[in-house]
Amino acid sequence: MTIEVTTQLDPIASKTLSDGIVRYNRASVPDLEPNEAEVKFFVYAKNAKNQVTGGIRATCYWNTLHIELLWLSEECRGEGIGKRLIESAENFAKTHNCEKAFVETTSWQAKPFYEKNGYVLLASFNGRPKGHSTHYLTKDL
């Protein structure tokens, strides 16, 4: 048996890993939502010139909305646009059978914003990145 660490993608090895965990998960939890049901989506805020001024990148899977990224331009902050983006993402997720939401944010980003919108802190990972913290929050939809 050898152990290999590499930064080079091996498509066959990668597929072997993915297929292996999918088979294991399905054997362990037969009614688990299949990976094929995963829905990636975006919510955009656009100005009068149709330029993106903010938005969300997210995924729905395993009955959970995963907010991967939320960004607002300076001109949009404090205008209620972030709240509208979150509500739009949550409403979309509900139509895809999501019952929960999950987000990761850092100490210099949006923890108070998420809390103001009903998210509850699950855990904080101090020192990630160095000198800061990463926060994990959730919300029942």
C-alpha cells in the first residue's frame, strides 16, 4: 500500500473517490437525497444599468440551503438589499424542499447581518484565518 499526496487532478482517481462515498452514503442512508438532486443557483441584485451590484451563490442539497457567497457593493449596503437577497434565496430553497439553511462567514464579514436575519451561531473556529475567526450559522426555513 502506498500513500500519495499530489496537487495534480487524476480524473479517474477523483471519480473513484466520489463514487465510493456516494455508494457508502446510499448504503448507510437508503432514502438520502441523491447528489444528482443538487441545485446550484444565484440571486443577483442589479442596478438600473443592469449591472450586478450584489448577489448570492448557493446550493440546495440534503434538505439544506448552503449559502456559499454573499456580496454587496458599497452602494447597496444599508439599503435592505441584502435582506431581500437572503429572502429570495430562502424562498427558492423552500421550493426545492430545503428545511434548513447553513452559512460560513468570517469575523470581518457578515455574522451580525446573518444573525439579524434569523441565523443562529452553531460554532466559531478561532484562529482561522490567523488573527480572525470563522463562524458557522444555521436557520430553520
